[in-house]
Amino acid sequence: MLANHNPPQSPPGRGARGVGADQGFYEFRRQLEYKCQWYGSKLAVVDRFFPSSKTCASFRGAALSNCGHVQDMPLNNRTYDCPDCGISIDRDLNASIN
């Protein structure tokens, strides 16, 4: 996602990408928060380790019915099959709904 594939040497303890990458994501988040306030939307900021592709969020007709079942899934399994509500959905689509 960075335009510069050869960033300058980062200061100790700042990781491989340095301060510039952090500022870009900060500005992106700031804009999202501003736009959500402007339009009356809700922004949910979750932890980067939130199990979004491992948590059930199934559709029941036109409504979203979240049974909330969480299961461990290997990365090569591309379909989420919920044993509780019986839904079978693409793993990426399930994560985007969550």
C-alpha cells in the first residue's frame, strides 16, 4: 500500500516502515471518523486480531442474523460452515460482514 517501496531507515523501535506509514493510516482513520460524524454513520474500530473470518455473521433472507459462533479455521479453508445455524459462506465475505 505504500508508494515508496524503499522507505528511509526507520528509527529504533518503529518497525520496518517507519513513521510515514503510520501517518498515512492515521490520516485515513481521521477522515473516516470525520465522514461518519458528517453523515451520522457509526465507525467500529476493532483490534487487528479480531476473529472476523472465524465468527458467524449469516444472512437470513434480507436480515442479518449473527449467531456469533466462533471456530478455528486453517487459512486454506475458504468457506465458513457454521455448525450452529447451518450457513455456508465465503470466508472473505463473512469477514467483511463482521
